[in-house]
Amino acid sequence: MDWCPRCDQGWVVRCRVRERADVIKVCEECDTVWLEGQAVSTAVYTDLDPYLSGFGKEPLWSNLVPLERGAQR
Ligand SMILES: [Zn+2]
């Protein structure tokens, strides 16, 4: 599991988008999103809000299914 390089305050956990097959990595603290295959770095990233909005979903963790256990969830 990666430590978030953007906020330096949380773990980046792999999650699947609910009702979809898409797998992403999300920071538990700042909701930064890295797509599958993207390196966790500050060079390329997106955010949970625009990412889930693209699927017509609210930017909520309840729309994600964690595939590994982070510090808090
Ligand atoms: Zn973060």
C-alpha cells in the first residue's frame, strides 16, 4: 500500500467502483484518485469527485468497494 504523496496524511487503497469493474487507487484522506496502472505520484492523478461524476455517481466512499484494508476503513 502506498502512502499518499499528495497530502502526506493517508494511505492509498485499491478500490473497485461499485456496480462497475473499474479498479482505482484512492487516498483515504484527500480523495486523490489514481487509475489502474498509474503510478502513485504527484505527476498524474485525478480526484474522486470528477472521477465518479463521470459515471454519474456521487463522490462518496459508499460508491467504492475497498479491495484492501486501509488504516481507517
Ligand atoms: Zn492524500
